[in-house]
Amino acid sequence: MKKKWWIVYNDASTSEEYFRIVEFIFKTFCDENILCVKVPASKLKSDFDYYFSGIQFVPDCVLFWDKSWELAKQIQSLGIKVYNNPISAIICENKLETYKCLKKERLIPNTIVTNVKMALRFQDIIAKKIGFPIVAKLEDSALENNVFVLKDMNMLNEFLLTRPMNERIALQEYLTLSPSIEIKVFATQHKVLSSFKRITMKDGSYRYERCSLSYDDEQKAIKCCRTLGITFAGIDMLYQKAELPLISDVNTQPNVLNIFKILKINVISEILRTYSE
């Protein structure tokens, strides 16, 4: 028997694209003949117990398309499967914690995760180990103003002197061979569902091309999901050397609608076939 699902979504979002993604996900459930309801996160936050007492059905699984991870943990505490696992998703939300996990498996560019005080103390060692240019990332590196490219020792020193001493940072190798080509991969802990290239054009626009990964690179994406403990993810890869992409970012709530538009692959359908029986 197919499992019953909720889609928990952020009804306070101001992004039209976000709601298009939620509707795309919901339509996929309907097309797959899976019983599902959309649940606004605000309703659960306002009165969790009351909402559960009056709902149409208690779900077997929840697709959690929101960032309120404490709420996701509340649902999970009732014995309901939540995808992605909120404990693992919290790690992915913090880029420095993500880097610490993936660094052990050599899945990311050469990286040092430290704090500003230690980085100032050991600047020479850091420069020798990573080499310039160095990419410096703060805890919330999703914003462009929290990513810095440091071209030499003077820039590294000046950058560190402007930051709080106890601030955590990641200092990372700058990938130079193919800076205009990014590989977008959607993977689970068991297989790669889609992959394509996003190529940055001279005018700043993007061009997309289908691409296939080698067996080793597919295993790299799968290993990423397993290492972080997440069910599925959108994984960005950049080239360190020819034919050797490394992971630059992991997203637990990727733009699945964009993947469908580009590749005509519905990765939500693939997820449901894996976890709904």
C-alpha cells in the first residue's frame, strides 16, 4: 500500500518561484496517485497539538520544504518519516559544518575550517597549504557578500583583521581551470537522478547542457548524501582539474522545477517511487 504524505511548505514566503515549486511538487504527488495534502508551516507553528487533532489524516511521511527545522524535528519525534532528515539538513544549512563533514571524505576543494584568531596566527601555513587565490567563506555563505576571493597575503591579512576574532570561517582552494562551468547534480543515497552543466556566458547569462557523470563522479555525489545523512540533494560541482569535479555546495531543497524545465526529468517522481511503497 502506498504511503500517505504531507508537504509542509513556507506559506509566508514572498517568492513566486517558491510557490511554483511547491505546486509542481504537489501536482507530482497527484499524478503518481499518492494521497497527499499541503500543510502550511504557520498552522503547525501556531498550535501544533491542535492541528494534529483536527487533521484529515496522520501522514506516514512528510516532504519538508521549509527551513523551520525545529518544527521538522517535532514531527519526526512522533515517529513520522521526514525528508530530508532535519538533523542532517541543519548541518547542510551551515556551510562550515558541511565542509567539515565532506573534507574528511575528500569530496571538496582543499579547505581549512577555523576561526579568525587561529587564521591570523597561522597565516603562513594556511597560504602554503592552500595557495593563492584563497576563497574565504563565512557561516552563511549563501549570500554573495559572505564569499571573498583573497589574491595574496596582504588581502588575507586585511580580511582577517576586519573580522571578529571568534568568527568561524572556511578558507578554501580557488578552482581556476573551469570557473565558468558548474555541474548541477541531483542525487539520493542510492543513485544520481540527473546532471547538467550550467555555463556562464560572457554577458553573465547562463546556458544549460545535459551531461553524464563518470561512475566515480556519480559515486562522489552518492557518497556526499550518505556522508551528510540526507535523503536527496542538489549538489554543485566545480572542476579542480580536467575530469575531476569537486563539490562546492549542497542544497537539501533544490529547484526541482528548474531541473524539470531543463532536463524534462521529474526528480520528485523518482523520490516518491523510492520512498512511497
